[in-house]
Amino acid sequence: METALRKSYDIVIVGAGPGGIFAVLEFLNSTEDLKILIVDKGKDISERQCPMKNSEASCTACPSCSLLSGWGGAGAFSDGKLSLSPDVGGHLTKYIDREEVKRLIDYVDGIYIKYGAPEHIYGEDIEEIEKLKRITSKNDLLLVHSRIRHIGTDRCRDVLQNIREFINNKVDLLFGTKVMRLDIEKGKLRGVVLTGGRRVKAKYVIVAPGREGSSWFEREAKRLKLTLLNNPVDIGLRVEVPASVLEPLTSVTYEPKLIYYSKRFDDKVRTFCVNPHGEVVKEYLKGIWTVNGHSYANKKTENTNFALLVSTYFTEPFHEPISYGRYIARLANFLAKGVLVQRLGDLRRGRRSTEERIKKGIVEPTLKDATPGDLSFALPYRYLTDILEMLEALDKVCPGVNSRHTLLYGIEVKFYSMQPKLTNELETEIENLFAVGDGAGVSRGLIQASASGVIAARAILRRL
Ligand SMILES: Cc1cc2nc3c(=O)[nH]c(=O)nc-3n(C[C@H](O)[C@H](O)[C@H](O)COP(=O)(O)OP(=O)(O)OC[C@H]3O[C@@H](n4cnc5c(N)ncnc54)[C@H](O)[C@@H]3O)c2cc1C
């Protein structure tokens, strides 16, 4: 439905993911008198449906991907694991005091509960956590403890729907429309330019484009000559094992965050997005397939999956981490016409996996249309070495992780790398233009993306 747009707004928000949504909630918490417009290139929550969901069709490369775009952003079909620690899921402590980040996390968490997140929290048994820490540290692994609230992919939609109903009619919502440009004249913010060249004026703009919109935002930031800070690129694989193998960790802390520094390269390797009894899924990012994972609150598989990501800073003068990550993922796509899967045993023996070899394995892939192949053709030596080392270390904590039957899917890449220079209110170098969430390199998860929206909204409220 076409929203009748005003000519000018107090605030325009680009992106209806958690960053954008929590900014709006914060404004509405304070006053309903502001003229606010949220623009998202995706669809409203009730219309978000991936064409692949109910058919065997392969990706039709929709102009905006329903899995990542629209009301709820990438959060709508996410696993909904809320990491309740300032050390996990973002860099907010870079901008504001750690204690303040903790308070914000509690505040945002409370809002998730208000709209339907479950009360239960994982990872509160400190004695067991300490025991685990002793075992991991003996094996070169650092366990970062975070309490987790697990909403689950199925319930995420309900929570977002509830928020959507609350916001209904209080602000203008424009779906299926892309913000093409940030409208800046002689260094002053004027508003935004939408698809078709339509101009909308705004006193304040909050850009919350997520990973999906990070390339667009990077182009805009370069056009506007904003200072961009160098960031690492996170590239790796998704690992799938029988759920029982990872249970020593997942039974104590739902989402074990482990960090390992490789002996060969001294690179940081970390576990990311652990999905007990979950599914490996494909993610389509503008022309390339990458891997991800999720788990349902009410539907369990026999397997647990998690990513092993390697963070590296590149040598000067290289400044294109996003292009580099896309290139590596594309290599795997070339070989597999999509996502590659390989048994760890085959990788170690230097041979490809085949349908037959995968069938012989004791781990049944939850991602059915991954192509068996050879990841060593796609992933550079440095990444492979780092990941194989970490699997060995992890095997000492959870015997069986380093088994020849373990499945590896590639490539998993995280494109949240572009980071414009921001103040502690998350304002860019252009006055009244704020940038929040994953697309601004501020966060890497739901809670910190949401909290960053609150920070920007509060800064604007103070000025209003
Ligand atoms: C499969 C999957 C599982 C995940 N699981 C978890 C998890 O368990 N726990 C966790 O903490 N995090 C998880 N995440 C990450 C989490 O979803 C993100 O951190 C979070 O959604 C980021 O919020 P955001 O608001 O910054 O951006 P997003 O949620 O990505 O939203 C950005 C929105 O901006 C819109 N947009 C972009 N550019 C434009 C433009 N130019 N014009 C108009 N609209 C635009 C997009 O369409 C999108 O809707 C998962 C992500 C995925 C993909």
C-alpha cells in the first residue's frame, strides 16, 4: 500500500531492521508528536516470504531479498539469540562507557520481553561456566561468557509483528522503496532521495541499512567523503556436528563464544552463531551465496552448527574488505553453483567429497542442496590452516568436533566491515546524520543493533 508522504519529516530512518525499529520505539516512548518516516526497500512483515520456502525453486534473486529485507530486517528470520553481554555482538563499548552499554542492553532486552520474547535465560550457572573456562583455557581457547535469551526463528516473527502493531499509524512506513542517496548540500543534511528521484526533507536521518545495505552505505560514505575506519574481514566456514558432540558447551551456555589465536598466523579465529539442534541455511547476498545457520524454538534437528570465522586485517594499501569477502564466496559458488559442503576427513585427505561419501558419513547435512566438493579450491591456505587448528583445539573440549565425519560448508562471510567515523552519539561527520546497526559497523547482532538505534534516538531527542 502506498503511503501518502509528507514533504518533510523531523526524522527519516533508512532501514526497518532492529536498529531502525528500536530508534522509532525510543522516539515513541518519549513523544508521539514527531513526524517520522521509516523507509525500507523490503516488504512489510506479513508479506515477507522467500519464493524458495514453499517450492523447490532455486533463488530467483528478488530485487530485495525477503530473508534479509523488510520489517525486522535480517532479524526477522534470524535465530533470535539475544546476547546479553557488552563483549558480544558489536562494538558499542568503543563509543560509550561499558556500564552504560550494560544498562542499554538490559533496557533493550526488556523491550524484547515486553513484545513476546521468552523469560528464560541460558548461561546463568556461573559454577559450570567457571569449570568450562578452566578446560578451555588449558586448550588455548578463550571462553567469552554471555547470557543468552533465545527467541527462536519462529517466535522472532511474532515479536516483530507485535512491535509492528504497536507502531502502526504512529509513524509513516514506506516499504518496497530504496533510499538511493543521502541528500547533502554544501555539507548540510537536507534529507533523502528515494527510488525514482523523489526527495524527502528531514531534519535528522538515521541510517540503519544492515549488512544488506552496507555496500550502498559504503558508496554513499565515499561519495560524501566521510572518514572510513579500517576493519577486519571475517571469513570462514560453517561446521555441522551431531548435537551431542557440542553438548558439553551448549548445555551450559547456549551460545559458546570461543576465541583461538592460530599458531601458524596468530590470527583470531572465533565461533559465531552456534545453533544447537539447528539447520544450516543459505544466504543470498546480491549475486552470491553464503552460508548461515539458525534454530527453531519448536523444531529440533539432530545436529548443531556453528561458524568458525577468521578475522584478518589486510596489508596496506588494500581497503576493500567487502569486495574481498565477496570474491572468496564467489569462488565457492563457481565450484558448487551455490554452497559447497565437504567432510572434514575428505578435506584432510586432500580429496573432494561426493554424494556417496557424504551419505557414508554419520552427520546428515541439514542443508540439502549444498554441493559436495573441495573447499581447498576456494578458501585461501591461511583461512583453512587457522580453521583446522581451531577444530583441533575445540576437539579437546568437545571430543568429536574434529572427526572425519564433521561437515564443513562454505563460504561464510560477514560483510559488516565498513565503519564510518562516528561520535559517541553515533553521529557521522555530517551534522544530524546518524549511522547505527550492522551496516555502520557498529553492531554484529540483534541486541547491539537495537541498542545503537536507541543511542541515536536519544541523541536526537536531546536536541529536539
Ligand atoms: C540467518 C541469520 C541469523 C542470525 N541470527 C542472529 C542471532 O541469533 N542473534 C543475533 O544477535 N543476531 C543474529 N543475526 C544478525 C542480526 O539479524 C543482525 O545483527 C541485525 O538484524 C542487524 O540489525 P540492523 O538493523 O543493523 O540491520 P538489518 O536487520 O540488516 O536491517 C537493515 C534493513 O535496512 C534495509 N535497507 C538497507 N539499505 C536500504 C536502502 N538503501 N533503502 C531502504 N532500505 C534499506 C534492508 O532492507 C533491511 O531491512 C542473524 C542474521 C541472519 C541473516
